[in-house]
Amino acid sequence: MLQQKTAAYQAIERLRRSGRFPSGEERTERLKEEADRFIAEMRRERTAAARELGGIFHLQEFFDGTLRTDERELMDSPDLPEDRKLRMARALERQSGMLQLNRRFVALLSPLIRELARGSGRETRVLELAAGAGGLSLALGRETRDRGLPCRVTGTDIVAAYVEASSREAEREGLEVRFRTLDACRAEEIESEPADLVLVAQSLHHFSPGELALMVRGAREAGARAFVGIDGYRSPLVAAGVPLVAALQGIAEFALDGLTSARKFYSEAELDAVIEIATGERNHLVLNRWPLTLVLARFDGVRAEETEIPLA
Ligand SMILES: C[S@@+](CC[C@H](N)C(=O)[O-])C[C@H]1O[C@@H](n2cnc3c(N)ncnc32)[C@H](O)[C@@H]1O
């Protein structure tokens, strides 16, 4: 319902035809502002298109506009002490465990990790951005240890307390997973960490369209062969479900962040446009893995459609 595909793709087409779709040649310094500008313009055009389409389209657009927010999650606030951030990141980790999400992410990613390893003849170097308390990086490390998944993982986040806690956990479990601080909004920091596959899980909505474009561009410039982003699917059911499930953790600020996040999830059409703006081509997939959206971009000449992403 909140995907608004008909109106969204009409809006993108109008902007493309009138020369307002960024060329893809945007220099990295301009990429952020161009992608931010385009998505803001696309949302305005989409509202106009929905109004013209009328009826249910108009109603859905009204609902989407009422729900959407640009508010920052509390856990990203520079004023929140790191111990309270860590408490929230751990709550998210428990929630992911309860929903078996990291297991699911590993299942979704394993064929691609194996394919990249076959192609290079060595383990796939995986760089996770915005890794929070490190649940996915650690799960990949366990898969490597227990089932021989051919990868070497570096988990990163901007919050030092997460990096320290994740490093301790990796050491405690004897996993060969490295953690370090890294600002995912700085393409040059991404470029400082050689990787074959760059991952962002459950965090796309924490970044503006321009920041996402920079991440994808940074991954490509760093020599990665693929980028995968996974996040909540934008829909009324997920928007209602995320804060309710978050409330089970009994931490008010975490439940509030659940609500903010659910209001911010990107639609598939928005992610589709952001990746095209970042790469200047259409070699990517935007897939529905309910209640998730998965985006994959390939930079190594392999057609994105040829990548095995299970229906996990
Ligand atoms: C919703 S949490 C997701 C954490 C983790 N991926 C998970 O699934 O549990 C969003 C994460 O984005 C991180 N983050 C926000 N801005 C960032 C930035 N500029 N660079 C790196 N990480 C950032 C936050 O610190 C937080 O850990």
C-alpha cells in the first residue's frame, strides 16, 4: 500500500524525461545533494501523480505523507550517552534473535558470498556498515566456523561502544570477525577498508538518500564487487508491527525508535532510484523478502539478475 509504485514510477519517468534525473556521472562531492534533491522532488511529483490518478492512489499518498517523518532515531542522537545507545543496540539484537533475522540474512547472503569466493579463489571479504551490536557480522563468523562459509568479516559502526562490545563477543566465541569504527557517510572511510561485498542491514532508513548513494558509490570505488542492503518493507502492517514488537523489550526509547524507523523505511521505487543515481546504471535488483526489502548492486560486470538470492 505505502509502496505507491504506480505513482512513484510515473513521477520518476516524468523527472527523467524532463532531464531532472541525476546523470550518474555526478562527482562524489555533489552526489549526496543530488540524490537528496531528487528523492525530495520525486516525492512531490509522486503526490501530484497520485492526485491525478485519484481515488485509492490519492488516499494512499495522503496516508504515506502523514506517516513519513525525517526525525532522527534517539539512538543516533549525539546527546545520548554510549551506554544507553548500547542498551538499545542490544535490545535490537535480542529482537532480531527472536525474529530469527540474522539467520535469515545469512541464508539470503550465503550463495552470493560463495559465488564471490569461487570467482576470486579466496575467501570473500565482507564489510558490514552500521553493524550496531554486531549480530549479523557475528552470525556470518559462526557460519564460517561451523559450516565453512568462505568469508572474512569486518563489522563497523560509528559508535565506539558497539565496536568494543562486538569485539569482546567475537573474542569470547573465538570467531575471526574484526570490528572497527567507521563513519558510513564518508566514502573515503569505506574506501579505506578493502572488501568484496559491502553490507548494510536494518539501517538503510537511518541514512538520507544522499548518504545511501555515497555508501553505494564508496563501495564501488573501494573495489567491492557487490553491495547488499536489507531493511524493513514499507507497508502499514510493518509500520504497525515494528513498534509493537519493539515494545516487547520494555525499553520506552527503543519502542519509540521502532516507531520512528517504521515511518522512515524507504519504498522500493525510492531505493531503486537512489542506486541508479549512485551507480549511473541499472545493474541492481530491488527484491521483496517480506517483511524486508533487499537491494543488490553489482559492480563487477556480472548481471545482477544472475545473482542467486534465495527466497529465504
Ligand atoms: C537500526 S541500527 C542497526 C544495527 C545493526 N545493523 C542491526 O541490524 O542490529 C542502525 C545503526 O546505524 C548506525 N549508524 C548511524 N549513523 C551511522 C554512520 N554515519 N556510520 C556508521 N554507522 C552509523 C547506528 O550507530 C546503529 O548502530
